Amino acid sequence: MIHIEQFHHVSLSITKLEKAKSFYGNILGFEELDRPDFDFPGAWYKIGNQQLHLIVYNDSETLRSGRKIESKDGHFAIRVRDYYETLKYLEKAGVDILLKPESKSGFAQIFCQDPDGNIIEFNVEQSSIGK
């Protein structure tokens, strides 16, 4: 049996480090962490008690080729405090989004992409947004 303590991190392949750092650090406001001196570029961010690891890897087979935001595609999700506040913030920042406020999941969802097409979901319980 595996005794899980917590979810630790998600790693995403990226191609342009400075663009990714601007998106995750400046637009989304994630706190950048110190990163070991690997022999490849990247960045680490703190998200609550978990981490996001960005790895520059141009030959990755996980990089998406299209710019269509599709919620069924691979993504990671972040629980936010306020759906509408998050929506307004992303719109003001000029981030393209896909809204699913009445998803069958029970979560009100906002999907977007980073500069390399990695999909991010922001969500709250549907009951918190009213109908």
C-alpha cells in the first residue's frame, strides 16, 4: 500500500522561460521559489502548500500544438476564493479563458492557457457563486 502524505508538485514543459515566468509570476502572481542548479533552465513556484515546476524542454511530447482551450485536455486545477474576482482579474490581464460555471463536476470552472498552451483550471464550488 502507498501511504500518501500530500500532492507535492506538477511539472510542465515550456519553451520560453521568460514568457512563462512573466505569466506565472507577474500575471498569476505565483511566488517563485529557489530552484536547484540543474543543467537545464526552468522555474519553481509555490501554490498553496504545493509546487509548480516549469522545465524548458523544446522536444517535450506533452507540448500542445493548438491554442484552443479544451477542458478535457491535460491540465492542473487551482482552487480560488472567488470565481468572479478571478474572472475579472484574468479578463483585465487579457488572458483568454473558457468558462464552465455550471460544469457537471460540481465546480464553477475558469480555464486558461500559459504561453506554451499548458491548460490551467481555476475553480470554486458551484454553490458559492449562486445561480
